[in-house]
Amino acid sequence: MNADVTEYIQNIDQPWQAEIASAMHRAIHQAVPDVEELLQYKKPHFLKGGKYLAVLGVAKSWVTFTIFNAQELNIPDGMFESDGPPERKTVKVRKDQEVDYNVLGKLVEQAASTL
């Protein structure tokens, strides 16, 4: 794990956002144990084989998570936003919103399998 990414997550102001970001961080590492991570553009980025796999970010009222290389993924209806390019799938998690970290991890694992 990258110290800058860990620090980013630890310094999130809102406890609910920090909890979600931490859980997403764990889910990524469980799904892809050899994932590389770095802080780029002030957000945690996750790479597999030097290629972008996912990015995590915190905004005023949500936590954003984007999976790259997502064009072949079997995405559950309504889980991700419908706009954007097919190779990127983004979810904005708001306070008190349920997150299925198991499904999220499986999607990250699938995206990583072709990198």
C-alpha cells in the first residue's frame, strides 16, 4: 500500500466518507492483491501492470469510485451512472447509501483480469 493513499483516506473529514473509502480500498486489495496504488491528481489511483484500473475520490456530498477497462463487465442495473464512456463505470455513493463491496470487488477483479 502506498503511504500517500493511506494518508488521503485517513484525512477524509466526514466519517461516513472515510468509512466508505476505507471499505472500497480494502475491497480493491482483496480483489487484486498485487494492485499498485498512487496518489495522482490528488486522488488515489489503482493500477494493474502499470495500467489504470480504478480511481477513488471524495467530493462534498459523495464518494466517487470509477472502474476503468469496464467495457466487458456485467454491471448490475442501476449500480453505476449511465453516462460516460463504456470503458469507465462510475458510482457516486452518498451518505446512508448501501454499497455492495463484494460486487464492487468482483467487478474490479474482472476489469483487472484483462490488463
